[in-house]
Amino acid sequence: MKELKTDIEFRNAFFIMKQLRPYLEEEHFLEAIERMRQNDGYQLFAWIDDDGQYVMIAGLKFQENLYDRYHLWLDDLVTDETKRSQGNGKKALVDIERFAKRQGASKVVLSSGLSRKQAHSFYENKMNYGKKSYVYFKKL
């Protein structure tokens, strides 16, 4: 689990992020990452194989509110499509949970799109995450 901090590291992570968010353009991604890092404390991490290739990335931030208290919000968790179903997701999520605990977080919280059935199965059946709410939105 390596925190990414440089423009070149963010550019290297883009091809994996685009697999989950295909609408993203690289320049918008880089600009958004910088804003989120400055304004929200967003951190981007990568898991890197022995050949120096990014296997997966995770974007997260620590938040506090009255219902989840101080927690880690997991914005993005993406495994390279060529590296899925090899235990990488489980390893990364365990790393993230340990990181959150060391930072004093009471829990890890995330949202997963309704259509992402495989992800839901992974979170619920392999990682013991529970569902607690729906997330609503309204475009403005």
C-alpha cells in the first residue's frame, strides 16, 4: 500500500481508475485529484506488483459525522481488470482497514453502485461488510 503523491504517479493510476469510471478524461482526473487532496484530504494509494505495475488503487478520506463518527470513507477501490479474482481486493481492503484503525477511525464506509453485483458479493460475503442505507442524489 503506497500513497501516491506525484503527478506521474497519478497519471500511472489513471488507466486503472478509468476501468471503473470510463467517463473520466485524464486531465480532469488530475485536476480533480489535486482539488480533492487540498480540500477534502483525499489520498490515493496503489498496490504494485514485482514488475512495478499498479495492480489496484484506492482513493479515500477520513471524515467525521454524527452517524458514523470518525471513519474512513472509501471513494474508490479498483483492481486492474487483468488482476481480478486473484485475492488482490481482499488484501487491499485488509490493508485499508488496518490503516483506518491506526488513524483512529471507528469503521470503513463505502458506497457501491446498484449494478455492481459482483462488488456487493465481495464486500458482503468475503469481507463481512453490512448494508445500512441507500444513497440518494438529485442532479442540479
